[in-house]
Amino acid sequence: MEGIKLTATARELRKASTDAEHRLWHHLRAKQLEGLKFRRQEQIGRFIVDFVCYEKLLIIEADGGQHAVELEKDEKRTLWLKSQGFHVLRFWNHDILTNTDGVLEVIWRYCCDSPLSPTLSHEGRGRKI
């Protein structure tokens, strides 16, 4: 039942993207970054992440003001995602909106400088085969 609830929540989050998420998605969608496929508002385990590239095991989070008071919660979430093999890049919404090129540069450097990731299951749950 929880999986169905999270799927509906992810669908709603896609419809209600923040300006920062919308701007970042404009640059990540349709394999525009080095031909890599990104998904947005994707369920991984019990979490919904803003953006994920399974090929690089990369999660990108666009953080608004609420994250300044949710540091402990975000840290636990990040630790769990890392335990599943993912690398998490976090950017403040303000930085995405005012320094989009700089944010994209950081993402590009991670994607181009990191080694190829292991093959994932077709469900995309982050488990290595």
C-alpha cells in the first residue's frame, strides 16, 4: 500500500515542480547532458528523489528553505541512499536559479569524471546485479 501512496505522491510532485526543479529539468531531460537519462520525482525505496540518473547512480536534490531545518532528516535520507550505491548532489534552489551554469558544471563534472556504474535491475531500485 505504501508503494502506491508514494507513486501518487511522486506524480503530484511532478505536476507541482518548483521553479528551480523546472529549470534544472529543462537542462537534464531528453538526454541533453552527455546522453544520460535522468528521471524526476522518482521513488527509490521509501523516498522520492528530485532527479536520478541510474546509469551513474546519481541523485540530484533541489533544496528549498525547508531543508535548512530538516538537516538531520536529510542526512539520514542521504546515508540510506548512499548505502544503496547512490551519490547525492544537493543544490539550494537559489543557486539553481541564479547560477544554473555553475550547477550544471558540477553535475557534468561528476558524470564525466566518475567511472561507469554497475548494471542495475530493470526496476531501478538501486540494487546491483
